[in-house]
Amino acid sequence: MTLLTLITRHRASLRRALTVTAVVVPLIFAAGALVVDGWAARRFLLLYAAPFFVAFFAWARIRVDEVERTPAPALAMDAAAVVLGAIRFVGPVVPFSGHMLFFAYSALTTQSATYRWLALVLVAETTWFKLVLWRDFPSWSLGIAAGVGLAVIRILLSRRSTSTFLAG
């Protein structure tokens, strides 16, 4: 059984799971904010980490709905964007912001206007953290550049795959 078949067969369950997870994971971060010491740690968990997961799981739900209409190379770019963004979350081993990479990428490659507005709000929030609080222009700008670069590649791959599919 292919991954595509698995996703389409269990789409309703996946949608419910992603919706629940989009609420539960941020609530876990919010609960963590209640028990950590210091305003900076609370602010980080509540206002920086938690909203990211709302957007991530909302985006994943959108992708589950579109999976049959998405060329395989575009899905591979989605996976690359997620992995690169996650690397930064588990440890600062890369010079770019995972938040900015993911928000730029997902906003540019998602058709949902509601999701794009959410991503725009979270870009503004992340920008405030990165530039005002942390004075971290390098990771902020590299994250945007990486996200835009991956989005351009995905868009080009989608067009090429679609035209190849339609021609064949």
C-alpha cells in the first residue's frame, strides 16, 4: 500500500487527528508556560512555540486534502521544508530560522486565503521576536530566503509535473 493510498483511505481520520493536534499541542506548550520560571521562558512557549504548531497542523490538514492533486516532487519539497524547519526546532544547528522558513514556504505554496492570513500574522509575530527581542537578523533573513527558495522550487516542480502529466 502506498502512502498516497493510506492517506486517501484514512483522510477523515487524519483530518480529525490534525485538528485535535492543532489544539492539543499548543495547549501543552501553554501548560508548560504556566510551570516554567521567568517571563522570557513563558513568553517563548506561549507566544513563539505554541502558535507555530497551530499553523503547522492546519497546513498539514490542507496538504492531506490536496494530496491526490499534488505531484510527487512537490510533496518531496513539502517534506524538505518540514525537515529543515524542524532541524532548527530540535537544536540550533543551522543558521536559519525554522519558523521563518516554514511560514514563508507554506504561505507561498498554499492556496487557502485563511491559512495565508494566519501565516502572515505569525510572520509578523516571529519578526517581532527575531528582530526586536533577540536582534537576530541573520537567522530571520536566512529563514525567509530559504523558505522563498524552497517555495519557488516547489512551484516550478508543480508546474513542470502538471504540464508533463497533462501532456502524457
